[in-house]
Amino acid sequence: MRLKDKIAIVTGGARGIGYAIAKLFSEEGATVIIWDVLEDGHSAAEKIREAGGKAQFHKVDVTSMEEVQAKSQAIHDEFGKIDILINNAGITRDRTLHKMSPEEWQQVLDVNLTGVFNCTQTVSKYMRQAGYGKIVSAASNVALRGNFGQTNYAATKAGIVAMTKTWALELGKYGINVNCIAPGFTETDMTNKIPAHQVEYLQTQIPLQRIAKPIEIAYGYLFLSSDESSFVHGICLTIDGGVSR
């Protein structure tokens, strides 16, 4: 029970890696609050409760500072604290440079970058008051090496790495650990849409010769959110099967 009695917000927790994080955190004793724009968040929270965990779902658009502030205040009012923030919400709008529309560029920046800023700026204020907090944001290994057709996505994930290192400098003195995780190719609803032959090729580029399961990424979030990582600060933990070795 490494997160016993902790209050954890997991953005984008309705599906995929986010749901794996929420489920694992609940199993480790945390009360999990799932923030998502997807109605699937209701069933995600219900499944966690049915398994004996504590979970709530709040429909939150992380691009709206007003929504983020209101929901954060409500959580703090109910529980008296917010211990953990997992900035997992993200989208893709893949297109090569000369085919990418201004809308596709901006949509990804709004969710993946501004959304992380909104949540971190708001929630970290409560953590500062408490003198304790764990903030872990979702970067990507494409932030470190780029990826064909992902100018917008790679830019936001590189931005998260830079924001993490900046916030580590600013928030460390308040007892807040700030880190990020750079997953590689992981089995999610998004990747399940990729043609089988492309998946087979991508697996050959991974030293472990397979793609990750969401739970394998979630364990990284668990470590960085637990007190076991009390002196781990300002890092980007890459979990990609050796691609970024």
C-alpha cells in the first residue's frame, strides 16, 4: 500500500495508460479522482470501486483554467489535500509538416501543453500549502528523438520535459517532487488503430521486440508518486523497451 490515504488526480484516466495508472494507484491505497472529457470515465471509476478501490470521475476539460480551478477547489474542500497530480491527458493529430493544419497544430498544443500548465499551476498551489506533493507528467520518447508526422505532438512532449525541469527548480523547496515519464510504443486505443503490418515493423525497432502494456508504464508512475522516490526530482524517466538507449 505505497499510496495509502493519498489523494491522486489522474487526467485522461478514462482509458489506456491513464486508466492503468488510476487502477494501480487505487490498489496501492490512493483515492483516485479521474479527470477526463470522455464519458468512459464513469465506467472507469465504477470498475475501480467494484474492485474495492476508491475512485471518482469528474468531467474536466484541462484546456479550461476555470474548470481546472473549480474542480481542484472542490477536491481540496472534500479531502483537505491533493497529494498527487498525474498529467496524463493528451491527444494526437498526426500529419506531416506541409499537410498539418493550423487547427491540428493548436488542438494538440492546447491539450498536451496548456492543459498540463493549467493543472500544474492550479494543483501545485495546494501542494505548496501542505509542503508535500508529487507531480508526474506524460512526455514521450518522441520528445527525445522526433517522429515522422508528429511535429505538434513531439513539440508538446519536448515542452513537458522542459517544464518539468523548470518546475523542479521552482517547486522543490516546497517539498514537491516534479518528474515526467517518456513512454514508448504502448498498447492503447490509439495504437490499436495502426495497421498490423506497421505494428510488426515497429516491434522490430524495439530491442525488447514487443510493445509495452499500459501497466508497465503505470508502474513507473507509481514509483515516482510514492515516497520511495523522495529524492528523485526533475528527471524524465524513459520507458520504451530500449529504443532510447
